[in-house]
Amino acid sequence: MTAPVAARSNAVHAGAWWLWALGLATAASRTTNPLLLGLVVGTAGYVVAARKTDAPWSRSYATFLKFGLVVIAIRLVFSVVLGSPIPGTHTLLTLPELPLPDWAQGIRIGGRVTAEQLVFAFYDGAKLAALLICVGAANALANPARLLKSLPAALYEAGVAVVVAMTFAPNLVADVARLRHARRLRGRPTGGVKAVLQIGMPVLEGALERSVATAAAMDARGYGRTARVPAAVRRLTAVLTLGGLLGVCAGTYGLLAAEGASYGLPVLLAGLVLALAGLRLGGRRSLRTSYRPDRWGARSWLIAGSGAAVAALMILAGSWDPEALRPGVVPLAAPALPLWPAAAVLIGLLPAFVAPVPPPAPEESR
């Protein structure tokens, strides 16, 4: 399947990008192997570089990448200052230890810092950083407005709040980049504490203006108006939705727990059916219509399926060879790259070849 130039008719569904990214995040959550985590981050970065557009939200991936590095640094600092239960023989330095009362046993501040505890902290921080970067990839590739249009009518109000929260970081990144570019054109410095303080006020002012404009647009379009639904239907909707969610929780616990393997799948399926029925009935309260709804085509199925395949194969690898996915640090040794889990992660590169190619920027086209 040759990837065409992106257009309105062949656009990838926003939900497919999120399912792909959540699949990579699930794979990252199953391992602390830094080689596999680096492969997950590289896969997400390659797809973003190949298929991102010039939209404001597409610039958020680099910011999430920086957040990931900050998370790793914070995890290392906490390990140095607060210590670690990981035993080690390779002492790097010894900090002055602060004596604590008897009720704080098990906690120490300062003391011996070993290479084993730093490597363990790095592995732990790298896993959390990879999760953040996968979320950043979804923010960079999926149009939040299109994702909101695809939500069920019963979840429209909650979806608006979630989409506004998801678009805050990309818009903030776009505002900071715009203001830094304007300062460079004026010959003013863009680094340092003084520059950050001078940029912060216009960024907050822009966020407030967007909030007021969004509220006015929602009010003008009749947001919040609902249809009259009989009381019996409302009660039935609440019972179905709540019962379905409880069934999903109980079924998921059954699948994860060894003693609930017999009833987990039937309860999960029954909960999904009840929840979908409740959402279907709850959608009667919404009076909105969807103009030119996004279609879930073959490319969307391939993109979402590649993320699901990565997650499923990584979960399977964790049950077959857990030591390869979670390398030990005592004794201290270099981690090895397991071949077939690495090949499973590379399935996540499929969107870079099947998703439509973004059109060239105006400057490039000229």
C-alpha cells in the first residue's frame, strides 16, 4: 500500500493515532530494559518525524522528549539524596547522612551512593520517560478537534474537558516558540531567567484570551443544551453505564489475577456490552450533529493494529522471558537486547509507511 499525499478524504482517524501511541506506551510499561525503551522512543520519534504536519500541536513531541529527560534527572537526584533499597558493592561517593528519628526507619537522607542504585534509578526513570514520550507522539500526530468529533454523544461534555486539557501543552509550546522567534527578530536574548519571565506574561495572556474565545464560541453554538429524556430512560442509562463499568473493572481484575481466569473474560465482555448500551441511550440527550464525520478506513486499522500488536507481543514476551525485559542490576552487567521483543517494537514503524504523507509547507512548495 503506497502512501498518498494527505487530504481530507484519506485522513487517518485521530483515534487510530492514540491507539497506536497507547500500544507503544503499553509495551514501554512492560520493560525496564533501556535498549528496548530506546527502541520504543526511536520508533515513536521516527513516525512523528515522517508524518507530522505544520499544525501547532505537532511541535509538542520535542517538549515531551525534554520532559522525559527531566524525569530521568529527577529520578537520579532522588536516588542520590534519598538512597535506594538496592544493595550494591560499587561505591561511587559517600554523602553526609542526616540522622532521622526512630519512627522514620527505612528512610535515609544521604549516605553511600552505589553504581547499582543509580543504574536501577535510570532504568525506572527511563520507563516513565518513554511513557511520556509516547503520549507526546499522540499529541503531535492526532488532531484534538477531530478526536472530539469522534466521541460518542454521551461523552461529549467530558470529551470537551479532556480535549481542552490535551491541547493546553501544544498551544503553550506554540506560544513560547512564537514569542522566542519574535524576540530573536528584535535582537533580544531568548535564554536566561529574565527572558523566561518576560515571555511568561504574554503566554499567560494568550492562554486567557483563548479561553474567553472558546467560551464565547461554545455559547454561540448552543453548547450544553440537551434534549428532554423520560426519567425512566435516564435511570436505565445510569444503571447500564455504572453496571457496565463495574463489569469491566471486575473482568479486568479477573484476567490479571490467576484465580479469576475462568470468569474474567465473560464478565469483561458483559460489562462492555452494558457500557455501550448505556452510552447509546445516553446519546439521546445530545442535540448535536457531526458534519463530515471522520471515517475509519484501512489505513486507520493498520495504524491502530500495529500499536496493538506491539503491546500484545511485549506482554507475551514478558510472560515467556521476564528477565530479558527487566534486567537486573545486581551483579552489575550491561543489558542485552532480546531479538524478538525488539522485532515486535519495530512493528510500530508501520504508520511511517502507510499513513498519508503530509503536504509540503508553503515555503517548500514555492
